[in-house]
Amino acid sequence: MTGTQSVGARRPVRRAARLGLIAPLVAAAALTGAAVFTVSQAGCDDPGTLVSTHHGPVLVGGCSVPGLVLPGHTPPHGSANDQADARRG
């Protein structure tokens, strides 16, 4: 019986394969639990409301500090040539 493995030699491989499948699921469950705990402990009773204005949607209420929130739709600074030079490095 050359070239064959005994049944006992396969078991460590099967256990390693199971561990390789289970470990990411356990890690994902732990990270999900940590995220839920963090959100539940945030301490913000007013989530805020998005109101549509002529400038775009604006968050009214909530627990964010307006000076710390940077809008994502600001116009670019400098001329088109300056922006192209900055992209090139």
C-alpha cells in the first residue's frame, strides 16, 4: 500500500480546513457585536433629519458638531492647470 495515507493522517488536515472556514465567521461575528455595542453606547438620542434646501440636503438636529463636518461638494481650489499639475504629482 504505497502512496496512500492512513486515516489518522487526514484528520489534522480536516481540522485545519474546518478552522479555516470557521475562523472568519467568528471574527465577523465579533466585529459585528463590537459595532452594535459601539452604536448602542453612542449616547445620541436625536439622530437628526435630512432636509432638502436649494443648496442640497442639510442635516438638521443630530449629535454632530457642524464645524467638524466637511461638505463633500465643495468647489475645487485653483485653476484647471493647477489641478492637473497636482494630479500628476
